[in-house]
Amino acid sequence: MRYPSFYVLGGAMFMRLVLASACLLLSGNAAQAQQVHLDSNGASIQGSVIGDDVLYSIGGGRAVSMGSASNMQSIGVGLGWNSNLICGNMNLATTLQNQLNGVTNGFQTIMSSVIQSATSAVASLPALILQRADPGLYNLLTNGILQARLDFDRSKLTCRNIANRMADVAGGQVSWDQLAEGMTLKNVLGTGNGDAVSAVSQAESSHGNNGVPWVGGSNAGGSGQSAIKVVSDVTRAGYNLLNGRGVTDTSSIDSSTCGNRLTCQTWASPQAASDWATRVLGEREQQTCESCTKTQTTPGVGLTPVIQEEYETKLKALQDLVTGAKPTTTANLEAAGSDALPVTRGVVEALRDEQDQDLLGQRLASEVALSSVLEKALLLQRTMLTGAKEPNVAANDLAAKAVDQENTTLEQEISNLKTELELRRELAGDSAMTLIGRHNARADGSRGIFQGDAVPDRLDQIQKARSGTP
């Protein structure tokens, strides 16, 4: 049975349409079934993804690397560093005795025979009688005492020079000890006592127990005094100065009296600000007293664990808004966003209609968390710079250098996050985006080509050939 050519052509076109419709239906079902999920291992995709370029155009799954960190423990210095180089412990009487008795090399070594023969005479006669009875022996002993005194002064000067070199090389603890001794000497001379020997002796015998002037004007680091905590004390002072309060104030600031000040909007109290600072940067405690642990340090966790914690909080708030568990009130929207990257009702509605909801929602939460933590980090930097202007801190070069070092560390943390974010975006936009772009270009190009028969009227020619056959 022969069929007209248009039936054959029409049937072929119909089959193509059926196949094309089936493909569209299958792709539509696959599109509805596809979903992108993010877990601790990264982005995982189930089904065929709608718009593969979405994942790579936004720079990957999360804005930056995140991870938790354990609580950091305080570490004290070892015995080798846990002592002061106190030159005041040198004793002149002991030096004279050892010089004359020959325990140390000195006068006795030179004139031992004379001293041994005159031991009984020296012990039994006062100095004046000895001078009259034996002027030569008296002069000899006087020269011995002068020689011992010179050796003592020279040794003490050497001790001072060694201490100064240690302060230049090691700095830190040694410099704090020298500062404490110098402040004691200043206070002794300030009492009106003009006795230079007595003043130096008191300063050396204090062994750093009087501490040094610190935030607020009171001494710290000495015996019975609070330790010098560079990060927390300077942060607390900066917080109070930015809020127009006394540097030693520890009370909280109520939200009704905070106004538009960022510091009290971010941290409700000086303690909250110092806790956040020490968690990120760590802490360095200095003490100058004789029986104290001179230096204690607590490492900081950096910004990455803080971003992870903030991310979990922001993601939960965002999920509650998208799922309708919480209404889109101003307070709930503020909880899901940050000052620099707010979340609006339009964003929530768009996420509800988005088929790649998990991917985009978690990416948004990570960017909001990153923005929120960076805001706090920059505010902490401003707070510490303000705290460094507190008079007792500004007058202390050791404290000023320590604050500068902590600010440099914070700047490095921020710079590392910025570098990582830029690298993720650049890397995600290279090979992956190129592959997807070429694939889409090929697909778009194939849609405009009509897949017709290469031989015109081939079916008509076949039909004619069959009809002419006997």
C-alpha cells in the first residue's frame, strides 16, 4: 500500500515533535526534581541542575572557608624566662669579704702573704689604732677595700649593660621589669629624699613588686595587683572612650541610651567587647612582681571560627523566614541580615520561589555572616586604636607597640579573608564557567538549525521509481 508523500513527511515531522515534547517534559520533570544541597563537604547536586552557571558565577558554595575551634588555654613562660635580672641583688659587703678572703680573684690574690700575716692584728685593733701602729698595713687594707669597691661597681655596671642588651633583644618581659624598677626609682626620688644611694637601693630591692602605671592611672602587674592585659584592657578603655565614659567603667549600656553609636549597638558592655577581642586575637598578660609568672599568653582563634558561628545563626534566621516559621518583621529581617548586607522581604520572597533555594540561601547566609564579622573586626580595630590613646597607654612605648602588633594581626586576618574571597570568585569563573558557556553556546546554536533531508524530494523519487516498476 502506497501512502502520499505528505503523509510520510508529516509522520516524520510528527515523530520529531513527539520526541521533542518528550524531551521537554523529561527535562521539565528533571528541573522540578533537581536540587543543590550544601553540607560540611561542600556542594552536592541531586538531579540535573537548572542554570549550572549559578553555582560558579557566585563564586562557589560559601563565601570563605569556615570551621570551628576549641577553647584556647593560657600558657605561662618557663623558668628560664620567669625571673628578673635584678642587679640590686649584688651585695657590696659580700664582695668585700670575698675579695679580702680570696674567694674571688682580686686584692687578696695579689697581697695574700701580707694579709695572712696581719689577720690577727686587723681583728684586734680599731682602724685608727691600726693606722697609728702600722700605717703601711692600714694603707694596704684601704687599697684593698677600694679595689673591691671598684670591682663591685664594674660588675654592677656590666650587669646593667647586660640587662639593657637583653631588653633590646628580647624586649617584652625584660622591658616591663626595667620599667617597673624605673617607676619605683622615680617615686622614691619624688618623696623628697635626695639620697641617691638610698633611692637606687630601694628601686633595686623592689624587684618589680610595685608594678607600672596602667589604664586609669592605677598600677598593675605588681604584687597583689591585677595583671597587665594588653588586649582586653585597651579594648575596654577604647569602648568607654568611644561612648564618652570613664576608662575604668564596667557597667553595661542600655539600648535606649546607646543612640546610634556602633560600639554599644554591637557590644552591650566593655566586658563583651573585650571578650570578643580576646577570642579573636588572644591575650598577653604581663606581670613584674618577683614571685609572679612574668608572661602568660592565650592564642586567639582568628575570624574563621567566628564566621562559622555567625553563619549558623544567620542561616537559621533566614530559613525561618523562607519557610514561614517566622513572619518577615523588621526585627526578624535584621536578625537574618547585617548592617552592610541587609535581607529584605523581596529577597525572602525570591528565595521562596527559587528552585536552587539551598544553594543560594546558604551562600547568602555565608555572605551575611562574613559581612557581620568583618564589621565587628573593623570596629574592634577602631576601638583598640582609641584605647591606645588613653594617657597611661600612650605614654608607655611597650604598650603602644603591643597594641600596634595586635592591630597588625587583625589587619592580616581581614586581608586573608578578602584574598580568599577574591580567589574563590576568580577560580570559579575560569574553567567551570568556560565549560558551561561553551556548552550553552553549542546548545543554542543547534536549536537554530533545521535538520532537513540532505537529498531534496528523496521520498518522491522513491515512490516514482516503485510506481514505474512492472
